[in-house]
Amino acid sequence: REEEERLRNKIRADHEKALEEAKEKLKKSRDEIQAEIQTEKNKVVQELKKKDSKPLPPVPLPNLIGINSGEPADPDIREKRNKIKEMMKHAWDNYRQYGWGHNELKPIARKGHSTNIFGNSQMGATIVDALDTLYIMGLHDEFREGQEWIDKNLDFSVNSEVSVFEVNIRFIGGLLAAYYLSGQEVFKIKAVQLAGKLLPAFNTPTGIPWAMVNLKSGVGRNWGWASAGSSILAEFGTLHMEFVHLSYLTGDPVYYNKVMHIRKLLQKMDRPNGLYPNYLNPRTGRWGQHHTSVGGLGDSFYEYLLKAWLMSDKMDTEARKMYDDAIEAIEKHLIRKSNGGLTFIGEWKNGHLERKMGHLTCFAGGMFALGADGSRDDKAGHYLQLGAEIAHTCHESYDRTTLKLGPEAFKFDGGVEAVAVRQNEKYYILRPEVIETYWYMWRFTHDPKYRQWGWEATQAIDKYCRVSGGFSGVKDVYSSSPTYDDVQQSFFLAETLKYLYLLFSNDDLLPLDNWVFNTEAHPLPVLHLANTTLSGNPAYR
Ligand code: DMJ
């Protein structure tokens, strides 16, 4: 009897569930239902492909040059480098004490901190992001502590919705760099596990991934704020380096195929004025709002085109061509000189140039310098000069503040030059981009002013952002009594302190002929792919 009753209840519940699901389906628009069907189809195709694809033969580890030392002979430079190492130790020790295992640290409240990009789970973002900086600084005990935590605690089978881009650049990039530097298998294993969890994000009608994915269910979606349900150029366009390395290390072409599919799709699309809009709808494959930026929402897409070429030992000429085309359009439409003679990169919004530059955009100085060699029509001198001009402008944006730290965005309009106008653009959150550009310019020119500017920034960070519980961002760089935002960003350890340290090291530490830095400053070795095929792409043959 009881059994019968149980069965009856189960049947009733199943029916109700099916009815609810049917009702939900009916609420959806035709487009949405079609998109879902297409997504399902794609999933099946992917599964079939997976079964068909034969694993590639294992490849030898690339030659890992310059992973230790870089000790400068000049005692003054050595002292500065030691100071930066001490700052790293202060940031790490406090995170270790008050935020261990959390994603980031609140240095004033002295507790853990997180944001929605990391989902709702404690994934130790600061540990993963900091590992390679600890390694090159010779902080080996700290490195080992981090490794132990990752080995025992870093678990991706969690019901947590994360940003595909952020997890890729910070976690996969961080783990891969830690693997290459230390040779410890655990980092490679974790990187591959995590990458597997990101793959469902690509199950969209176009293969352009969702911005977010739930690590457990694999369900993806886009940010609510993005134009017309779009995915973001700088997000789906900043996966290439890490995914190529994943295919290289595992022999599984699935990662490589995903990013090459994105590239091919972008290549086929019309671009207004030759510019890539920041928004692309993953259901329809159409551009969203025509907004182009070399700062937030666009930035690292351009960076990864150039770096795909460098990382392939300059074999991936398709990527280089896309970079050259994009940069030419950017120079034509977005780069201008202010009345005061400062070169800036504005933003294109629906046919109009906004004369505003973001702190994020300042990375482009380094990118232009890095791309100078090998540029079309042999314009190396021109691009190095452009890099120097952007570095100068960004330095001015620091120098024209009270704290000598740069604002989040600054204008070149109505008599204003390199200064933030709106209150909500006056903050500095320990970002690396300006220092990143100083470092690239230093490597390519050895002009001492870049070390001098880097040292100014170091002192300002130490004076205004250092608190007893770590380092914090500040809310207003024009105020002599700034308030803190109480966040020690993980990229401060991954990038800002690493680029500073490299700026005061010899060039034989992570030489640029052998290493390419991902957008979170995680160094990945150049791959000599001449004898390896990642998926039959002629660029790699
Ligand atoms: C970092 O996560 C990366 O550099 C990214 O490309 C842009 N934003 C932050 C640093 O500002």
C-alpha cells in the first residue's frame, strides 16, 4: 500500500513538473526558443566532435629561460627592487593573516573580500594571482604555502556563477604561469580542471561564449548591463593565449578550436570604420551598440591579437594582420593630440569621439611598443614613439593629482587636460596599466625616466595606499586627505608589484623574446609550434 502511494505521489509530482516546464517554455519568445534549440544542437555537435578528435601527441616543454635572478648591479636600483619586494611581502602576509582562502582582502576591516566576478565561493583568487610574482621575487616559502592551499582546497565543483574572462586571466593564466615556472604538476592539473568547467559557456548559438557560467550546472548568461544581451569584446576576445597553452599542454584541441572559432567569426564580420564594437550578441552574432574602446570592454582583445602572434613565435600571421588592421583604424579614429600637446586615446560612441581616456587604456603605450617590431610598412619607430607619447600622457595624469596617483578616467575637453572631472572617476584602485607601460618602454628604450616615473608611483602607493593591514585603493586622488575603499585587489599582487619589480630588475629576468605576459601579467612561454599542429590551422603548421 505504502509503496503504491509513494509511486502515485511520484507520478503526480513528475506530471506537475512537466506541466510547469511546458508553461515556462510557452512564456518564452520564438527567438528564445530557437536559441535554446540551437544551443542544444551545438552541445550535441560538440560531444560528437569530442568523440571523434584524436588526442595530439604530447609536446616537449618549451625552453624556460630567465626565471630567476635579474639582480641589478647598481646598489640604488637593488635597494628600490628590495623595497618593492617588501611591499609584496606586506600585501601577502596580511592577506595570509586576515583573508586566507578568500578571494581578496579588506585591509582596513582585516577580513576577506570578494566580488561577483569570482562567484560566491572562496577560490583564493589572491593566492593564485600572486604565485608567479612570489616565485620571481624568490619568496619561496610563501609560494609553497600557496601551492599547498591550492592542492588541498582549490575546488571547482561548486555551485557558483563566475566571470569566464576573469577566471581565465587570473586563475587559468596564474596556474599556467605557476606551472611553467615551478614545474609542479598540480598547477597544470587544476588549470585543466577549471578550463573544463568553463567550456559549457561556449554552448551558444554562435559559439561566442557567455560572460558568466555556473561552474556546477554549466548554465551561462550575460551581464544584465551589457547592450542588448551582448557578450563583451574584451571578455570573449581575451581567452586565446591561455586556451592555446591548454591545448598545447593537454594535446586536446578542444580549447584551441573554441578560440579559433571566435577569431574566424570576428574576421568575417563587417566593422564600422574598421573598428570593432565592444558588444556582440552571442545568440544572433550581430554587433550591439557601436561603442569602441581601447580601455574597458575592448582593451585586451587587441592585446591578445598581438600576443597570439608573439606567442606563436611570430608564426600566427593571421593574428598579426588583425592587430595591424585594428590598430590602424584606432589610430585614425580614436587617437588625437590635445591642445596642450598630449596624445590621448578617446572612445568612439555612435559616430562621436569622446575625448576621455581611462586608466585601463594606458596599457596601450606598452602594447604599441611591444608591437613596434614587425609592424606593417616597417613603422617600428612610429609605434615606439606612439608608446612613448601614451606613457607621457599617462604620467601626466598621475602628476596632475595631489597624491601622484592616476585617476580612473581623465578628460581632454573644455580646457581640461589629463584630469578627472567627475567625482566617480577620481579613484585609484591599485591598478597596474600605467606601470605596465613604463616597464615595456623601459625594456625597449632604457630611458631612465621610466624608472624614475615607476619609482614616483611606488612611493605614492607606499605613502597613500599602504595601511597596517595591507594596501587599499583610494577614493579621490585629488584630495590631500583621501579615504580608502578598503580593497586589496588581487591584480595588485599579480600585476602592479610584478611590473614594478621587473622595472627594477635586469632584462634577463623573463626576457620578452621568450615570454609573453597575459593580460593579468602572468608570463607564458613562447611556443615553437613549427612541428606541432594544434588543429590544422595553417598559421601553426
Ligand atoms: C586586470 O584584471 C587586468 O589587467 C585586466 O586586463 C584589466 N583590469 C585589471 C587591472 O586593472
